[in-house]
Amino acid sequence: MLDPKQIAERYIATWNETDARKRSALLQDNWNGDASYVDPMAKVVGRDDIDGLIGGVQQRFPGFRFTLTGAPNGYGEYVRFSWSLGPAGVEAPIEGSDVLQIDDGRIARVIGFLDKIPQAA
């Protein structure tokens, strides 16, 4: 049976892991080999490309951390949750929501939504 909170926490931990080896292990343990990820800014398939995307986000936003907001929920093979991304101690400038499809206990597909992003000056 799916535990939406546990799945969401592992997902966020993967996005926050800055050590490449540890992140690779998290991807191996929690994501299907052909998992896909799509949001308004990216579309990738496979653990290696997802790993590259996560590393790129970490490079673009050094010192920022993902945090779960609200309570994850789910039904069937789907998990939905919201998150924020920002430095510790201040209001996060970026917020979003993700829907995960789980297959055999691992993430098979992610559809991400950006709910709040900074406006260009």
C-alpha cells in the first residue's frame, strides 16, 4: 500500500541531496530506470537525465532546499504534494506541486507544476 508522506519525503530528499553518489543511490532505490519527469521548464527520461536535472537545479539555486508544504495525499498509484524551494529562514520564492505515478513501489512518472515563481524585474 502506498504511503504518500513517505514517498513524498523520499522524493524531496533526492532533490536535496548534493552528494552525487548518495543522490544516485536514492534514484536507484526509489525511481524506475525509465522514469520520466516533466514540468514547465524541463522534460527528461531516465535516472541519469533526472540526476542531471536535479544537479542543474542545485547549481542554479545554491543553498536552496526543497521543503514539503501541507500533507501529501494519494490514491491508487498516484501521490500528490506541494513543496517550496528557497534558502532557510526566509519565505521561499518558488513553490510548486507534483503528481507522481508509482509502479511497483518506485516512481515511474512525475508531472510538476510551478505555482509561484519570481517575476523578472
